[in-house]
Amino acid sequence: MKIPRHFLIIFLTIAIKIPGFAQCLHDSVVVTMETEDGNLRIELFTKEAPVTCANFLKYVEQVGDQGGEFYRTVTMANQPDKKIKIEVIQGGFNLKNMDTSTIKPILLERTSVTGLSHKNGTLSMARSDPDSGSTEFFICIGDQPSLDFGGQRNPDGQGFAAFGQVIQGMDVVRKIQQMPSEGQTLTPPVRIIRVITEVKNK
């Protein structure tokens, strides 16, 4: 079905006011995540997962200079109660100086719709229930098909929203995964110093 032109104009007029949306109009947005153990460069899949990317970039814009932390490591050895095992590190933005009332969950962009999958180095949105993701994210170590739509790491089978790919710094990701932890909690967490964006124009 063809969408009337005036509806598209109204949509774009509203959407461009959403923090992060304007950057998603570019072919490529690369995020540099500076951590105390090295830097990661991550390309965001703005065309395939525009909602999740715009959400992530909103927090980069608002609190990226305040960083955050990686606080969770999942290895083959620290999930004995799980039949389906994964390997990831998980982190989130520093929200201490942010009005938390502005934090809103987003719709889950399922991999069955985006065409993406959870490969080695994939950046994805953490969630509990579907449509609950907001400020937390994780990075895959190795291919993790059980995190795609239809995978059973989460029993609801809806998978997670992949939205980026580490293009530099997987050695840092693996280093963080192997750091001291109690269970799956990194002790201490790895500080994210800041997050900045590099926009490549069309």
C-alpha cells in the first residue's frame, strides 16, 4: 500500500524532533565507546533497526559524555542453570544526572523483521519483557543464534533487537568478559568513560 505523501511529510516533521532520529537518516553512524580498558568502535544499523538506533543515540546525545559501565559478564562457566548458554558482556548508560521520567521503553525490533542476527560482536538491546528495552545493551562474543527471533534463550521466543556491530575493539570486549566477577557481576564494573558518535553522510 502506498502511503500518501502528506502523511510522510507529517511523520518526518514530527520524527526529526526526536533526539537521535536525525542521525539515523544517514547511511552509517559509528559510535566510539571509550572504556577504561580500551576503546570500541561500533557501527549502528540505522536502516535495519531505526527505532533501536534512535533510542540508543538519544542517550548518547543526552548522557554520552557521562559514560556508563559494563557490569555483567556471561561466560560458558557462570550460567550452570541455563540449558541454552550464551556469551556476552552487558552494560548501560550513566543516568545519575538524567531526568529518569524521560526514559521510555521502545518497541522490540525483532530480527525476523530487521533481517539482522546476533553474530560475534553484535550490539543488541537488553530487555526483560518484549517492548521493555531502554538504556541497557549487550555485546555478543561469538555467534549467538539463540538470541535471534525464535531462539529460546528467552523463553518467549521473541529474541532481542540487534542494532550494531563492533568494527574495532573485540579484543577489549573479550578482555572485559574475562575480568574478575562474582557470578555474572563484574567486580568491579568496567567504567565507560564516554560515548561519542561519528556520522558518515550519504
